[in-house]
Amino acid sequence: MHYDQTNSELTWEYGGHKQSVLLKAIEQCALDEQLDCIFALSGNGPGQEKLYVIEAKSGDCKSVQPPSGFSFYYLTKHPKLGVSIVCVSDEPVEGWRDWHFSFEPGSIEFKRAIPAY
């Protein structure tokens, strides 16, 4: 599966069918082949970000809230987590402000994994 992004449109091909979604101010996208979804982070700075989870097959797009006490920061690939959603907190949690989170699509929840540094 391949995807392309502009500032406001995300397009991809799945099973020979081209799909797209329009989102405002796309900052970063990441494809998670294991979960078969695309993560799109949009916004204008810390605390302003929105994270969208798009199912590659159906094109269903869900906006998700950051974990309690955290704000979205950036997306990255992690060897053990697949796509990692790095979030930042105002107050340190176990000595760290930046944490890698994995996403649990069935429950639409985040699981705090390891510090990001």
C-alpha cells in the first residue's frame, strides 16, 4: 500500500482502489502495515494537534484524543511498536515528559510503552 499527502489531502491505494480523505493542516502521516491503517497528525503546535486514524481498506476516519495528561507530539516508526505516537506531558511521568504510545484499534485506546528520548 502506498500513500501520498498534501497539506489537506491524504490519498492511498488499497486493493486496486484509490481512496482519499480531506483533513486540515496535515503535519505528518505514518502507515502501520500491521494494523492496516494510516495515522495522520494535524495541528499548529503543542496542544493544538489532532490525530486521525484511517482504516486503509474502508477509508473510515476517526479522530482520537490524546492520552489523559498528554498532548500529541509526533509520529515515528518503532521496531517493537510499529507506528509510535509520541506524546508529551506538562509534568514528568516516572521522570520523563515524552513517551512512546502504541494504539489499540479495537478499544481505540493508547498504551504507554517507553520513554522517548
